[in-house]
Amino acid sequence: MDLTSLLTLLLIGVAAGVLSGFIGIGGGLLIVPALMYFMGLSQMAAQGTSLALMLPPIGALAVMNYWKAGEVDVRAAAVMVVAFVAGGYFGSRIALAMDPLKVRLAFGIVMLLVALRMIIQTSRALWTP
């Protein structure tokens, strides 16, 4: 790995970590597109790499801060982790069986829909008396 690649990966990681701790995003929304556009990874390689970096407890310090502030629902997280593990397994099987361009299109559509919904809801809240 050359120095440019190393620095790019470090910047992606720092940006994802800050945004994850700040607003709860990182993996799919930031890391996957960044790996594709800045590192030249395919959609599937970017998704796999993003999932691989989430395996260790990368969010431990962020969770600790939210825990100390009383902002972690452990029961809800425990229920979701079981579903998340199962969903991750089956979702990856489905994605790997599909045409990578269709997966990339689906990814873009989901990001667009989420962004539009957030923009509309926030705009209404800002301009509603």
C-alpha cells in the first residue's frame, strides 16, 4: 500500500468515525461511496470492506459517551443485534448473487430516498410556525 492510499484510507476512517459519533452514520452512507470513488473499489469490495471494519468494536468510545449520558437503550440494541446479524448474513448472500450494477443502483436509490425524506421533514420543521 502506497502512502497516498494509506492517507486516503486514514481520512475516510476519521471522517466516518467523526460522523458516526456525531450523527450516527458512517458505514454505508460514507465509507462505501468513499472507497469506490477515492480508492477505486467495486461496489461489492467497498461493501465488504466497510463491513469488515465494523467487526471490531470501533464504536466503543462513542457508545461509552452515549452510555454515560444515559442515551443507550441496551434492550433495544440487544434485540436489533440479533436481527442485524441475521439480516447481514442474508443481505450479503442476496447482494453477492445479484448483478453488481443493480446493487449499486439500489444503494444509490436508498441513499437518495433517505436524503429526500430528511430534507422534506427538516424543511417542514424549520418553516412551520
